[in-house]
Amino acid sequence: MAPDATTRGDVTLFLSGDVMTGRAIDQVLPVPSDPVLYEPWVRNALDYVELAERASGRIPDAVEPSYI
């Protein structure tokens, strides 16, 4: 059946881009990786945690993966 203007269905939309989501996520897990970053503007991933906390409030330490 060919879709037409009266046909309705689910739509899945995936957006991606360079949003730096992984820069600090591991820093709040129970066993974080080394926070050293090799970027000219930020050298420590904990700086990203601080930015997130300024925008959204306190982030607990050592969270379970399900928190993320």
C-alpha cells in the first residue's frame, strides 16, 4: 500500500552532532577514566562536569550507569 496524506505511522528521528556528551559522563561513574584531555581550551574533563553543574545543579559522585 502506497503511503498518502491520510496514512499515519511512527517516525523515528535520530539527531547527532558534536555535542561532547562523553567528555564528562565517565567522570561521575564509580570508576572514572583519567580526566586529562588534549584540547587547547579544556585540559580536564572535570571542567565539563563543573559546567554541567552550573547549568543544571549538583551531579552526584559515583553514580550507577543507569543514572546516565
